[in-house]
Amino acid sequence: MKTKLLLCIAALAFSNLSTAETVLNAPEYKPLNNVRVSMQRMLRSSEGRYFLSLYAGIWNPHATLYDLVEPQTINLKGLQKGDQLNLKSVDADSENITNKTYQLSGILNPNSGDLKAMLADGDDTLGKFIQFEPAIKVSAKPNFIFKFYGQEDINQPYGSVLKRLDIVNKNNNNVAQSLTGFTAFPKSIGYMDINFDGYYDIVLSDISGERTIQDKRYIYWMFNPKTQQFQRSPQLEKIVGFPNVHGEKQQIDFGEGQLYQVEKGLLNRME
């Protein structure tokens, strides 16, 4: 019994030594503050007439409203205070043939994604009520927050680089996953549904090696609902350009004529 106990202690000692060496040799990452999470919500009105692409939770919330019955596109910008949104139409889009001014105001539920809103135009000060809900509904969607870690880098114009991203379960404050193995822009990340499966994916700006944000190279971490983990996508990372997601058509426009249709999670390039 004593021999076994001593062996266990010895094994534990060597195990602790190995762990200590690993920690000592690991890069030292420091918490990064003021990293903006640019979250795109894709919402559809309950009666199916309107589709709303909304970026909220940031200092300059903005959105694009699509009228699917009377084809029209309205670009909106404004302010957010708590869960209250107040957006007004900006430069009229070429598809906005009526050339009216619009205002969209409402209360956004950040957990469910539901938006209770009033839409008014210049001729109607009262407006009409619109109930928006997630365009793609899924059950048990995870509720995450993020913690960012990086290194100071005097060779970078940003002064630092993002090296680790901790995915934290907002319900219990436990770290669900730590993403590493990259060098990314430290000021903002994208959080959007790239493959239209109803779950948000993570997009980082790749500044490894000699790359800069002007190179428009991105790192994609796609959420797998079966494993409840984010998985990196080397296939998407081969495409140059920022992914402008058009939920109303389930298309992704990477610019420079790179337009893809998403069908059952697969990207098909459109000619």
C-alpha cells in the first residue's frame, strides 16, 4: 500500500512539474479591452413582409430593411440606449423608388432576438407596428459572451494583436471553449450566421505574418450545434474579401464579383 502511495505521489509530482514547464513556456497573454463585437441579426416580420439585417449593441447601430412585397431597400442608422433602438433612414438607396424618409424605433430582446418596432414614414407620424423575430429559428440557441486576450506588438499599427478568444456561457459564466492558433485584429470581431443555420459564427481579421486588415483576409470559426463547439473553416479562409451576408436571399458577397449562394450549408459560386 505504501509503495502504491509513493508511486502515486511521484507521478503527481512529475505531472505537476510537466504542467509548470508547459505554463512557463506558454506565451503570456493579457486581457484586451474595448474589443467591439459587431453582431449581425437577421430578422423577419411575423407576417413575412419585411426582412431586417440589424447591427445592434454597438455605438452606431445600423440596419437595412427590405420590403419583400413592394420591392424596396431602406438603409437606417441611429442610436441605441439599453434595449431601445431609434433608427432613421439615410441616403436613399437606388431601390428606394419612393425616396421617402423613414424611422424605425423599438425594443430589442437581446436574448431571444425579438424586436417590437414601429415603422413610420414622413407622411405618417404614427407609423405601424411590426413584430420582428429571428429569420431562422432554432431551439436552445447558446447565449455566449467573449473574453479577449492578446500580446503587445510594437510592430503593429494597433499596438497589440488578438491571440486568444474565450467563449463564455452567459448562463453559468463557465468557459465553454478557448479559441487559439491565430493572430487577429484586436479592435473588433464579427459575430454573424455565415451558413444560415440559425447559429452565430465568429469572423476574425487575419493579420498574421505580413498581412494587414487592408488585405481582407479572414479567419472563420463556425459553430457546430452537434458538438456545441466552434470549428475553424480553412475552406472559407481561402476566399479574399469581407463576407457581406444577405439573409433575405441567403447569399454571401465577398466583393470583386465573388457572390455565393448558400444551400444546405454549402457555398455555390454564382456566375
